[in-house]
Amino acid sequence: MLRRFRLEEPESVAEASELLGRFGDSAKVYAGGTELLLAMKEGLAHYERLINVKKLKKLSEVSADESTIKIGALCTHHELETSPMLQQKLPALHKLEQNVANVRVRQVGTLGGNLCFAEPHADPGTLLMALGATLVAEKSSGRREIAAEDFFVDVYETSLEVDELLTEIRIPTPTENFRSAYLKFGYLERPSVGVAVAFNLNGGGLSEVKIAVGCAGPAPRRVPEAEVLLNGKSKEEAERTLSQAGESAGRASQAISDLHGSQDYKEHIVGVLLKRAFQSAVT
Amino acid sequence: MQFQKEVEIAAPREKVWNFIWDVDRFIACVPGCKEAKTIEAGKKYAATMVEKVGPFKVEFPTSIEVLEREELTRIKAQASGADNKIGSRMKVDLDVNLREQDGKTVLGFIASVDILGKLAALGHGIIKRKADQVLDEFAQAVKRRLEGDS
């Protein structure tokens, strides 16, 4: 049962930011509500004020140019899974969005909300790290860009300041040689492990390899320990090194034992998924 | 959930022992602990524990009972509390021990923590991680406090 709260409906990002700054911990941004309202109905969290940002239509826009794909933070997973532009330019993210949670969540849940809630068993943050995304945070007095890998601080915690809103996700537009994939595995409602891999592949082999692991630990994270093992290698050499890179990524994933699997199990799955994600990216 | 922690403090054992019983100073080292009061000196205490994991905030009014006390060596205590707002309870069995080592004092904790109710829905991994952080911060705060004014 939901306890009483006051619904604020700001008409601009600046006004929303001002409300957040004024009411601090007693207020929370409300977008899709798929995580927040669940927690509130369970009585696990309570806020005196919810700041409804759904009417800020500018935050639902998607655009792409030669250098950057821009996704408004309020885009729902459904809007992204049905975006022809995303399907063409970023098939890995498009496929991820098709498989977020279930159809009810995808219909109203937003990409920005997913990132800001920082639930450890969420998919998008992991792939966005591998894609080299930056997240735009705005408040009444200005805006800044945060690298996806600096956004997640801990379980349910991000580097957003109290009066900041996530307004846009920016991803470098992939070049012809760019390859990426995201795979997840789990046996409960949420995934136990998610692995994202991205790199450039040309005649000289792999470059700018980025690997990220999510769901296993408190927050998604890049695993440079595994990236260096593949960077600069030819495709064949990289394939032979994948087991080693998988073990390295598993160890670096900060996996914790919980209902989704033991630490050892998750570390092993990281290795398995890295191999499969790599194969999926190169084919 | 079981927790074990040791911290080496450059201070004599008596000083560490006396510090533990100085409720106001001791409680100041426990992250999230407020409104501590003595119900019966050396035996019963009360405090409120406030912890936060992202949007989830719990507030446990907690009663602490000292079960055994071995001068300068060991304290066995039990703490229990309930957060009725979110319908959760916690129980902590705490074993605190002191020993001398190379002119320093080693302060050790063994804690057995049970969390019941909705809070448990957050998952064992997350709660254990948070409790580990709290215990770490506490041990470091005790060390700073005791070494700082020695």
C-alpha cells in the first residue's frame, strides 16, 4: 500500500532541479516508476514528494549524427527496442532493450530511470560502459557530462548530486569497424551476470577493446585487466586468449555471493559470457 | 551472517577498555548510531541505528544488553531492534575481545547478524557488504579516536 505523498509537476529541468535541491532526501524523481513505486509499495522507501518529470517531453528525444547518438533519459525501453535508428546503428543496445525485464516494464520504464536507480541487476549500464557512453547531468545552475564508468558508485548509488537530473545518454556513433555485444544469464527474474564487449576490428586486429561486467557485483564496472589481454591482438590470437581474459574479467568483476549465484559461479559465468559475446560481436 | 574484524591500536589495553565503556565517545564511532543512552550502567543500553543503502533507509531503535564481561579481556553483548515502518527486525550477537601484542592492543569483533522481514529482500550480498563497510568505518574511527589523543 502506498503511503501519501505529494506530486510535483515541474515544467522544466531547472524547476525540477530546484525542487530536488529544496527538498533533498525527502523528494525523488519519478519517471517510469517501475522500480521506485515497487519499493514504495513494499514500504521499503518513502518520499514526501515525488517529482514527476514525465511531462518534460524534450527528454524523450532520440537523435543521431555522424559523431554522436543522443538518447533522452525519458525514452522508454519500448521506444528504444522499436527504434529503427538504434537497430541500424547500435544493434547490441537495440537487442539489450528488447530483453530488458518484461513487456510491462519496457512499456513505461525509462533508460534514465534504470540508470539512476542503479539496481545492481540491471542491464543497460554495463553495455553503455563498453560503448564509451557519457551521461549528461543537469541542474538549475549548469550541466556536466559523466563517463558511464564514473556514474555508478555503489549499490543503488550514482555520482549524481542531489539536485542533478540525468537528461541525456550520449554514445559515440559507431564506425564501420566497430563491433559490440551484450549477453546476460540468470535463472531468477533478474540476471545473475551480464557481460558487454566492444572493440574496433580491422586488418590490424582488435583495438580500443572495452569490456564491462554487470549484475555480478554491487555495480557494473569496466574490467581493464581483461581488456589489455585482447587489445592489439589479431582476431585469431584474441580467440585463443579469451579463456584467460574471461578468468581475468571474472576475478575483476567484484562478484558477490547472493541468491543469484555464488561468487565462484558468477566469476565462471563471466568467462563463459565473454567468450560468447566476443563471438557474437565478430560474426 | 558472520563478521569478523580485528584492529590494532597503538594504545594500552586499559585505555581501550575504558574507551569501550565511555558510551558517548564509543557511540560516536559507530556509523549511523544516534541517541545512545545508558539504561543500567555496564548492563543495558539503548540507541537508534540509522542506515541507508541508496533509497532504502532503515531506522532501528535498538536495545543492547551486556551478557558477559571479563575485565580487560572480553565483552559479550546482544543487540536487537525493529523498524516497524518497513517491517524488519535485526539481532546481533557481538563478541568483543582485547589482547596485547607488541605493546599495542588488538581489538577484535565477532558479530553474528540476523536480519528478518522486508529488509532481507534487498539480498544477503548487499546487506553483508553494507555491514562490512559499517564495521570497517567503526574500527577505523575507534583507532583514530584512541591513537589521536594518546
